[in-house]
Amino acid sequence: MKALVLTAGTGNRLRPLTANRSKSMLMIAGKPVLQYIVDSLKDNGVRDIVLVVGHGKEELMSHFQQGGDQNISIRYVHQLRQEGTENAILCAKEELADEEEFLLVYGDVLVEPEMVSRTLDNHRNADAYATMLVTLVSNPEQYGTVRIGRDGVVERLVEKGGPDRYLSNYAVAGVSVFNRGIFPLLEKHKTLEGTIEGMITSKKKVNAAVWEKEWAEFTWPWDILKANRIVMDRKLRGYGTFIAESAEIHKNVVLEGSVFIDEGSIIRPGTTVRGPVYIGKRVYVGNNSLVRDYASLCDGVHLGYAVEVRNSMVFERVNIARMTFLADSIVGADSCIEAGAQLWNWRPGGQPLYLDGPETVRIPLSKFGAIIGDNVVIGVNTSVFPATRIGENSVISAGCIIDQDIPPDSDVRAQHNITITKRSETKTS
């Protein structure tokens, strides 16, 4: 059975992190989202993969090539215009012409091997025409949802449509098996919602396989931190600490909990690494730093003296200079945060946090920091308010207080007014 993986979406709600990359190439604990999908497919014996690519395809295709070094076969289908899931599936019609059935995987979901195996096993045991993996969520208005009848049969699907359209708390979880008969139905109905309704109307059995464990779909920036936590719990908790032989850990470094430290990394004296923590290849952590609680440092990250990083995702080759605080934040590749910068992650009094933009969304967390695009410079002693986005290629000069989103390619400078007055005479006794 072949797998069709959809990776062409623009990921507008995740910008600036997706300005230059596909959602499928977002880094989670040192690996792209798509790598977790590929590994989960391989673990289930699926080695023939078709990727529908569009936005950010260059980096994705360069990374995965034809799949030979991973002992898989990858073929690419280009979606010239991002016209939704239905169009993306139809783009791959010819690549799947010889398949009676195929796996459909959304490239913006953190897929575990058991998610694939459960979908496949349920499909075979139920003798279904189609099987969709579903999971319970607390905010169904943000997902495609299904109504499930007796014996796990899907009675109806509704795609994302807001608070008035969801059918239940069962959300579509990004892994499905479809008969190739889906193609003429998609061409006829134009929408996946109508296509599923067409299957049900014509008495073709559509089954639901239930995933009861935690999962992550990449819609909003905080989903990256959630996925990072899921992966670290799966990779580190209960498995102990891994330190590569070529890593240099000074004898005065304190390691607590489960940590992963990859090849060529250097941890200087006085530093505490409190797991779960992921540290990639060739990472440098300066003296007296604190890296803790789901911090993830990708390859080539450099931390200066006395830097604190907590529950943050730091992409490749980021430089964070001395005396900087970073918590509950996401930093894009090749960025530089200069000395003494403070990235705030909460508001006094516990006020709710909102992400502004074309749609204002209340963040479902009490603490959430900054979202920094690729190739950004944040100057010395700059403060960044929580839930603030800084667009790619922007430069923030020293001493700024950033309390609003910064567009891409911006230069930001602070203007200071200095008042000088003569001191009044003071009496001395």
C-alpha cells in the first residue's frame, strides 16, 4: 500500500515560522515533522510514499531527496495552486492509479507509528471502504469532526467551519485509508465533506478508528510546543539520558532528569541541564546557563554565559548571547538574540494572552512567549512582550520594548528623550 502525504499548505497561522518553509518542515526535537511521519510509515512497512508539495517545497525536497538513504521511495507531485485538501488529493490521482487502496496522511500532524497501525488494523478488521482515525478534542470548532454511530461507523463528516458547524468532539486526526474510488467522488462533489456523504449515501462503509492518546496538529504556534513536549515524553521520559561520545560535558555540569545531548555538543562549567531537554549536534552552552523543562536546541545553536532557556523550541544555528531569558517561545533558524534580551511569557495579574492578526485568538495557555522568524536580530537589552510575532529578516535595535507584532523585513529603533535639569541646592546640617 502506498501513502499519500499532503505537505503543500502555506501555514499562514504559523507565520513567521512558515514564511520560508512548509509546515511539514517545522522542527520538533531536532527533526522535521515530516520525518516523524516517514518513520511511522516505515515502522508499518509502508515504504512507497507520494508527497504533494507546494509552499516551501525546495527545502523539503532537498532534505528528503528520493528517499534512498532512508530505504524508501519518494515521489513528488506539485500542487501549483494551494486550493485545499481535495485538490491536493486529486493532484496525485495518476501516482495512485495502480493502488486499490492508499493511506492518506496530513503533513501537519505529529504522527506516531501506532496511529498508522491502528488505522490499518481497524480498516482490515472492519472490512470498510474507508477508515478515518479520529480523536476526542475539547475545541471541536477548530477541526473537521465526525458523528459516529453504532459499531464505529461514520454517519457524517463536517470540515472545519467554526462554532456552529461541528458534529461532536471527535476530530479527524490526520490518518485515513481510502479506496481509489474516492477520486471520481471528489471530482463530482468537489469537497471531502460531500465525498464522504456520497460514500455513506451509496452504502459504502466508512469506519472510525479512535485514537485516545495525546496528539498534535500544527495550526497555531503553540502547537509546536505541545508537539515538542509529546515527542520528548515519548523519547526521553522513562528511557534515561543519552550523551553522544563526542559531546564534551564539563565535570561541573549538573544533569537532572532525562536529557539527550547529540554529537559534538559542548556544555561549559556551572551549567544545569534539567530534563526533559533535547540538545542537537554541535550545540554550545556557555558557563552558568540553565537549560530546562522541555527546552529543545537544534543543531548549531550557541548559548552564551548565564542564558536561561525553558520550554522553548530553538531552530538551527541560532545565537543567544549572555544573560538572556527565553521561555515558552519559538525562535526561527539563523536568528541572533543579543545580550540581556528578555522574552516575556506572561502578563502581570495573569491576564489572558491573545494572538493578533486577521483573526484574534485567545491563546489556551497561561504562559506563552515570542514567535521569532528566521534570520532575525534582537538587540542588546531588548524586551519582547508575550504572544508577539517578529517577522523574518527583521532587525530590532538595542533597548527596544516590543509590544506589538513586527512585520517581515523591518528595522526597529527606539527613540529616547533625555531631559537634563540643574539640581536644586540641598541643605546640609
